[in-house]
Amino acid sequence: MLVKFWGVRGSIATPGQDTVQYGGNTACVEVSDGTSLLILDAGTGIRPLGTDLITRFPKGTKINAHILLSHFHLDHILGFPFFVPAYNKNNALSIYGCEGAGKKLENVFIGQMAPEYFPVTIKEMPAEMKFVQLGTRPIEINGFKVSPTYVNHPGLTLGYRIEHGESKVAYITDHEPYRYLLRQHAGTQPIFDGIENGPEILGKEDRNLVEFVKGVDVLIHDAQYTFEEYKSHLSWGHSFYEYAIQIALEADVKNLVFFHHDPMRSDRQIHELMQYCQNFAQKKNPALKLYAAWEGLEINLP
């Protein structure tokens, strides 16, 4: 199974000289076994993925793409109108996601591509297209077992666990620790426990997430903030680096990939944070491998 990153940035695309190394496209990750293709989110990274697909396969080959959406914030769907395979009638797209606030899944894209915002409507895309509503019940997609779960982000948001043979990947983007937010909702001022407290930063709901990602080969996890930055971004729906490390350690994860980089974060800053995280994790479990996701990163699993 191949896991390849096409967009790794959060909130808004950030092209420019300061983001060349890690990339400026928003969320999009490919998971494939050589014949079947799953796409996690349709941020701006899905545009170069689509271009690659039409050159990757011989002309006339039918492309069957299964797009698993975490949620409908713009940085996770903005690239969809630019996904070139959608403009070929021989191709087929299956789009999966949760239906929130009474709005049907298809209507999200109808609205996004309304004439006020885009010159082509979704009805004018010639590819065969179907929309599949998800809850938390596992589904089977061409040999992939896909298990959704709700995560902690404004609006309904899904994380995914994907299993294929012995290989296991979890995708937890746009997720916030429960512990501090629950304290705020209870009407108490959140006490930001020192990150060195280890498991104490994990509440009951966080431990449910640990069980969901238990034993995966690759955990792709939101790490938009540092611990200090998170203190002033409570309830924004994102995690900090040390929390992602703690989840990975508690879940016996082999590889942790930091994802959804803050749009204000430069390549140099990400590199410096990675050095800090390597030192932080090394003290707890030297076997855990850490990556800061970059466009083009490939992880091959048996």
C-alpha cells in the first residue's frame, strides 16, 4: 500500500519561497494498492494529483477514484473543481462524507460550484459521480476496510482508519484535544497541564481516539500549533505537536506524520519544530519515527 502526500497545509494554500520545501497546497493524501485509489480530502493538492493520474495511466484507462472527505471547510474541498479526471466521461468518482446541518453531501458541491463562484457546475462534469453518506460504520472499498470516526472539530468532521492486508493507516486531520475544551465548556478556566505530564494530558475522549488508531503503521495527525500557540487558539479545532506525539506513543504507532501545517509556518520553522519534536519523542520512545508531511512524501507499506 502506498501513502503519498499531495497537499499538507492547513486553512489556506500558501505558495511562495518560504514554503517550497514542505509545500503550500491544502489537504490531499493518496492511498493506493496499484489498482484501487482512495483520496483523503480534496484540498488544492488534488489538482496536481489529478494531473498525475491522467499521465500515470494509459490513455483510455478508466479512472475509479474514491474521495473520502473529512469535512467541508474550504481548505478540504477547494481543489475539487480542478480535479481533471472529473472532466472525462469515462471516469468514475465516488465521494464519501458525513451529512451535517441537514445539508446533503451533493449539495455541498452544488453550492461550491454555483455560477457565482465557478464557471462550471457540478452537473456539467461528465465523469460518473455518486455520493455516499457515512456514519461510523466500517465500509469496504475494493479490498480496503475503511473505518470512520468523529473527531473534535467545529462542525461534523471524520477521521479515518484504513486497513489493507496487514497495512494500517489512520488519518486524523483537523482535530483538537478534548481535555482543555471540555473544561472550558464546563465553565472552568482550562488549566494547561505541562506536556511533560505525559498520559495525564489525555482525557477519556482522547483515549477513545488512542484506541481507534491503536497499532497503525502510519498515523497522519493534525499538528497545526505549538503548545504555546494552542493556548490562544482554544476551540479552533486543531492540535499541537506534543499532543500528536502523545497519541502516537499511547497507541503504539510506528510512524507519526505531522499534518495540516499552519499557513504562517515557514519551511525553516517547520524544520526547527521537527528538531524539537525529535528530541521530545526520543526521550519517550526512540522507536517512534516522526515526519513533517511534505508534498511528494511517499510511504510504502507491505
